[in-house]
Amino acid sequence: MKKAIRLGLLSSAFLLAACGNGNGDTAGDSPDPAEGNGNETTEETIEESQVLRVGATNVPHAEILEFIQPTLAEEGIELEIETYNDYIIPNLALSDGDIDANYFQHVPYFETQVEENDYDFANAGGIHIEPLGAYSNRHDSLEDLPEGATILASSSVADHGRILGILQDAGLITVDDSIDLIDASFDDIVENERNLQFEYEYDAALMTTLYAQDEGDVFFINSNFAVDQDISPVEEAIALESSSSPYANIIAVRSEDEDSELIARLVEVLRAEETQEFILDTWDGAVIPVDE
């Protein structure tokens, strides 16, 4: 498959300047302020539109990409967004060359998938954090959980350490301190005085349905799935992951495209001040831009 991204790298019609750091090369003209993104870009003569195909889950990733589409279009970059409803297909599509990048996964999940599937991928940069939340129809706080309460979580191993960290911070469990929480599993719990029962074989996308059906005492739900179902993490979660979480959602690319100017520009616009303001205004703390 002819990758659209290579067209941008091989085209001699223009040079896309590096933006936002004041050190980009010019194409022979003085730089003008870029409209709508808070960065500076070089005035370009564009004879042929470039296409950049990015896979994303619906909320918030696809919505954030839709927000930046006009900015990239002004620069002659046509951003095509492919949406997915799971965590498996976007990486398969990237590996197969069906898309040029994806935007849906946090760093530990990305690293696990690369290791398990031998993907030749690179992390092109973090964009935002989606705090993981604990939800309950029966209890107002984690501290209120009774003996034998049922905790439901997804089968996403990369999130299990996050869940254990929240429960440990609430004083409900103790995790083996020789294990890094990022790598911890439910088998690493060494103290569980309330005999909490853990079920963690569910698809991540089903967690909101289980919550609505009240299938347990507590449900751990990723913010992207929560907001997609009009569930407010800030208002409804009985516990929410700290904003200092290391689980930044990233732009993933094939390693061969790691130094692509198009990918660099995509990341730059996603990190621009106006995009960050859009994220904060739209999701009111349920999605938080990375501090880069």
C-alpha cells in the first residue's frame, strides 16, 4: 500500500517547517503567525494536498482530531480520521499500513502491545491523560465498601496497576512493594482485609453497560468510554485517578515514520495552546492535556 505519509516526506514541492519552537527552517519567506493554533509556521507554496490518516477511538480522541482538522487543512494537510470502538484493531491497522498513525492508547498499553505482538512502532509524543475512575450505584466512596464487595474491571492488563493504585490509596488493599504498580496484577495484592472480590475479564467497552446494569459494587471505567456514554468522571466517579498519572495517551506511528515532518506537525498542533483549551473546556477535567 502506498502510504500517504511518504508523499509528504518525498515531495519536493515544499518544505513543511518545524513549528512552535522558533527554530524551524523557512521556505524562503518570512514566517507568519499560524491562525488558530498559537504556533508559528512558514508560508508555503502547496501544489498538492497531503493526506494523513489517523486511527482513533471516538471520544475524546476523534473529537480532538476533528478540532484540529481546519488548522491542518490551511497548511495543505488533509487529516482523515478512522474511528474504532476497541483497543486491538487500531494497532493492527497501523501495522498493516492502513493508517499512518493512531491516537487512543496510553504508554504502558502501547509498550505491552509492542512487546507482545512484535510491532515495529514508535511513540511520537504524549497528548493527554484520561484519569481512570471508580464508579458505583451503591456506595458514595471507596471507603464505604463492605466486606466481600465486588470490584469489576476490564481485561486490559495495562490498567490493572492503575486500579490497584487507586484502591491502595484508599486504604483498601496493599500491593507487594517489590512490584512497580505499572506492572502489578491482582495476584500481587498481599493484604485485602475486606476480602474484596475482583472480576477483571470484561471488555473495556462493556464497563459502562455493566455499571448501568448495576452488576457489582464498583466499576473501574476509562474516561474515554465514560464520556462517550455521557458519564461525567468529575461528577459521577467516587474516586478518580490523580492528574499526575504517567498514563499519557500518545500518537503511535510505525518506526520508519518516527521522524516524519507530517507527524511532527500533527503532534505540535495537538499540543498547541488552543487545542489544550479546547480539551479542558470540552471535558471539564475528565481529559487533561499533558504538560509538555
